[in-house]
Amino acid sequence: MKDADRLRPVDLARLVGVSTQQIRNYEEAGVLPVAVRTGSGYRTFTQVHRRALLTYRTLAKGYGPVAATRIMRTVHAGDVPGALALVDAAHAALHTERSDLRAASEALEALARAEPQPLPGPGALRVGEVAALLGVRPSALRVWEAAGLLAPGRERGTRYRTYSPADVRDARLIHTLRRSHYLLDQIRPVLEGLRREGSSAALRSAITARGQALTERTRAMLEGAGALHAYLADDPA
């Protein structure tokens, strides 16, 4: 190895703005190929390690650090087909998420426009009956209530929760948004907007923001896949 090709841990650390310990962690995790050791035990890195580090950092922007680590570790274990399968799986998951968002958008728009539907039976429903309608556990409804998203009434005397048609509609909306991976804090303005103005403006805004985030992640994943392709082309072994 030529002296000009030698890189110290600090050289790689400065390249991406991390600590030298993080560079050692990357090597131990398989993000970087195994470093050559000097006679005194110091790690010596090369341009291959530099390219691996930059490839990982680019992958992590789109795939996330966990998936990026798995991909690079699999490459350095000599299993390129396995690494590419991980890339495929990440893109498939993103496609599923986008499809779910599209379906949620259509369902939520329909629910937002709809008037509260008559309940299946006389009077209001209790928590178990609403849970059965939605296909969730009663505990989920209690969590949504504790978060301030639902406010069911209470029976006199028994204090059992009772859900009106409007409550059931809101529970349906919450359930649909949760299946699309919205956090409870993200759902709150959607419900508040629907209750306050009777419009789906907040709903459309949330759907649009999520779609934009998916588009940004797709672009980042494409950039990461390109970096991985270049790394494999430079170091086919």
C-alpha cells in the first residue's frame, strides 16, 4: 500500500463530521471493510474505505441508518445479491406506504364528506360495540380518548362510555389515519378542523404533506441506490 493511499481514522471522521470512535464503530458494524492493522495495532484505511463511508452516508439519507448498515454489512460479507434484495425490500415497503396513503386519502375524503351514519341499534354504542365495528381493541379507543381525540359521553349511574354517531365517525377517521402511520398529534388538527369548520382542509393538508415526504424519500433512495451501484462498480469484489 502506498503511503499516499493510507488514511487515518481521523481523516475519515473529518470527511463526514463524526468522531473517530464512530469510524471505529462503522468498521465493527461492517459498514466499512475490515481495516488493515499496523504492527502496533493501529487501523489503516484506504480510498476503498472512504468510498464505503460516503456510500453509507448517502444510503442512510433515504433508507435510514439501520437499513443502510444492513446493506453495507451484507455487501462486505460478500453477499451482493443479498444486499440488493434488501434494497428491493425497502423500495417495496415505500411503494406499499404510498399505496396505503392513496387509499387512505380516498377513504378519508369520503368519510369527511359523510354525515354521521345511524348506529346499528337503538341509542348510543358502548366501547366494545364501537371496537367491534372498527376491528380494534377497546383499549385503542381508550388511548385515543386519553390523547384528547375522542370525548364519548357517560351513562348516568354506570358511567359506561357511550358513543354517538359523530363519535363513531371520528373514531373511524382516527383508525384510518393510524393505519397510514399518522401520529396522534398529527391527527388532532385534522379532527379539530373537521369539527370546527366542517371541512377537510386540514385533512387534505396532512395527506399532501405526507405525500411530499414520501416523494423526498424516494429521491433520496434513488440517490443512495446510485451511490451503491457506483461503489459496487468500483469494487466488484
